[in-house]
Amino acid sequence: MPGARPALPEHSSSAAIVTPRTAEPAASVIDVPTPAAASSASVSSPIESNVAAPVATIAPIATEVKAEAPAPVAEKKDAVPVTPVWKDGIYRGWGYSRHGNIEAEVVIEKGRIASAGISQCRTRYSCSVIENLPPQVALRQSPEVDYVSGATQSADAFYGAVVEALNKAK
């Protein structure tokens, strides 16, 4: 009969049959006592000496944190205003990858990145895949842009180009 289990040989016992997981556990399973029942119950097994003593419970840790209002900061009368990070202007830089090079253009206004863009794309792949990276530069005020799946090398080249342009703006 196809798909039927073979019959057991005559010399084997039925104890060798593996029962499915849904069956009740065998009676030979050792029951480990719970901490509450450990003092009143005893374990009847040959490995009784290996059973660890129950562990005392640990008091819970307080998780409530009270927020305090920050102390007011006194302004210095002779405090120096924050100077712009970059000099105003339009700066260009090149980024390099094994798939080609990218030139980025960064516009600095009032010491901040006003905009960034790709002025030249000389990669073997289209730069339309990384077209969402230039706005991130102005938004984050940093060359740190996201990676683009499938265009990691181009994203790295754009990052390098922006870093070079911002170094020129210092």
C-alpha cells in the first residue's frame, strides 16, 4: 500500500515508536518544582543533586522618572553671536565611484546651505535614481544623505562631492 508505514519487525517493541507532539507527555518526565512548592515537594529523580535551589524574588525597580523644569540660563551681555559655518557663495565639488563621477553644486546663503544639486553626472547609470538626495543636504544642513538601494556607489559619490564643495566654503 503506497504511503503506508512499514510494519515493525517482530523483535522490536512498541516503546520505540515516536509519538506525535500532540500526545500527552510521558510519565517519566521530571517535574521541576516551582519556587512556592519547592519547600513542600521533593523531586524523585536520580539527578536530584543537580536541581538548583529556588531563587529569591528581586524587588521591582522603580521606573517612574520625574521631569524637572530646566533652570533658566542667564544671558551674557558680552556673548559673541554665532558665526556662520560656511561662506556665502556657490561651491562645486566632485565625488568619485567605480561607476563614474558626480559633481555637486552647493549654494550657501547667510552661512547656511540654501540648496544643493547635481551639476554633472558622469556615471554609467542615470542620476535620476539619486534625485531625492540633493534636497536632503539643505534640509539636514549636512552632507549626510540616505543610501539608495541599488545605487549605493552613486550615493557615496554624491556625498563625496558635497563634502568637497562644503570644504571649499569654509
